[in-house]
Amino acid sequence: MNKKQIEELQIRAKRIRRELTEMLYNAGSGHWGGSLGMADIFAVLFFGGVLKYNPKKPDWVERDRFILSNGHIAPVYYTVLEQAGFFGDKKAQLRRTGSPLQGHPSHIHIEAVETSTGPLGQGVGVAVGKALALKLKKIDSRVFCICSDAEHEEGSTWEAIASAGKFKLDNLIFILDRNHLQISGTTDEVANLGNIANRYRDLGWEVFEVNGHDTAKILRAFSAIKSKNGKPKLIIAKTVMGKGVKFIENDYHYHGRAPNEEEYNKAMELLK
Ligand SMILES: Cc1ncc(C[n+]2csc(CCOP(=O)(O)OP(=O)(O)O)c2C)c(N)n1
Ligand SMILES: [Mg+2]
């Protein structure tokens, strides 16, 4: 990618941050901090030529499977699906009764949502199962799964990671939203995660680390993971919860809060 294309992705990420902020403000509830923190990664995945998808045919067999395991950051996902054309002209409101934009992503409501998520640790297990199924069916697609650091407090997450190593699922890519925060404090305060990279390596994974807000480096990380070497891949994205809205950055109280009117106005100034 050249400099201009990288700049376009940075502009895209800002637009994603603005639109998800508006979506949350209109809803009056939802998860703002983590959504802002993952906007740069989502921009590269969906608009940087990484993921294979067809908004007109969400069930296209050769699509890459994308799973947002930390389903609470649904606002960034919905914003991206909308910008990528998955919703056509339909406008829906977040968190309204009957709306497809449920508080957490729901496959029943949106076909493009590969699997419903929300319970921490659930999506990672499904991602491993889908990667194994693709191998067995000899379909040459990949599974991309975004997951959070608090999900690594769940025992079942580690069972899934161990299985992926055992089955040599080199068609599986996890992107870890490593913001060191969760709902009630830092991940260090709440649980001891140890050295996540080493734990994955021990279980047969290849591990990459990247600044989750540096578009050029994120692109480079995604191009480094193409090798079919029998190892599932983990990209640890070092992120800042609330990125782009200075006055909420790194504050876990914004894990599950939507902006009030004053915060919304201030945020939109910052995201111009
Ligand atoms: C199995 C399960 N336990 C508890 C919860 C409640 N819960 C929602 S988000 C969260 C932690 C959030 O931390 P993280 O996933 O790292 O997301 P971030 O705050 O960084 O966006 C918890 C405990 C849940 N959704 N699922
Ligand atoms: Mg976190």
C-alpha cells in the first residue's frame, strides 16, 4: 500500500469513530471505549484488502469468516458492516426493540454476523471449530477472530487455543484487543494472564505484536501472516480503550458507557 492508501484508511478509521459515537449517543447505552479502541484494526481488516467478503452475498462459501468474539464492541462492527454495504439502504437504530442492531451481535438478526457473541470466550471456540471445518471441507478461506484480553480469563478460551494448535489450524487468525482493561479495572488487577504471547507459543501458535493504532504497521502484520506453516496466528494489537477521544482514553469506566450530550459534542469536535 502506498502513502495515499494508508491515509485513506486513517480517514476511514476516523469516520468509523465518528459514526459509532453517534450511534451510541442516539442509543443512550452501549460500549464506547472498546469500540473506539478497535477502529483502526477494523478499518484495515474491512477496507485494507485483508478480509474476503461480498456484502451482496454474506453466505458466499469462499468468504473469510469473521467473528467478533468480544461481542460487546458491536457498535464498531455494525458501523463497519454498514459502511461496507451489508445493510443496503436500510437504517436501523442500535439497541431498540426489534432492531437488528442488538446490544451484542446476533446471527439471527443479521446474516453477515457469522455467529452470535456476547458471552466472553464463546466466539473463540466457534472460530476454532469453523477453521477446522474449513480444513476438513478443503475450502481455502481463513477465519479472523477478534477477541479481548478479559476473554483470556475464561478457561474455555485456553481449551480452544490448545485445540487450534493441536489441529495445526494455520487458516485461523486471532486479533487480540490488548488494552489491559476490562469492565471493573485493569486485567492485572482482576486476573493474572501471565505472558500471553508465550502461552500461545507453547500451544503451537505463531505470535505477532503490533501497535493497534499504527495503520501501516497493522497492514504489515496482516501481510506477514499469510504463510501456511501449520501454525495458527495471533496478532496482539496493543490498543488504547477510547482511542481518539482524549478525555476518555484508558479509563475503564467507559467500557460500557455511551456518551452523554456534553461528551458527544466534545468527542465530535475531537473526531473532526
Ligand atoms: C462469560 C461472561 N462473563 C462475564 C461477562 C460480563 N462482561 C462483559 S464485558 C466484560 C469484561 C470486559 O473486558 P474486555 O473483554 O477486555 O473488554 P474491554 O473492556 O477491554 O472492551 C465482562 C466481565 C460476559 N459478557 N460474559
Ligand atoms: Mg480489555
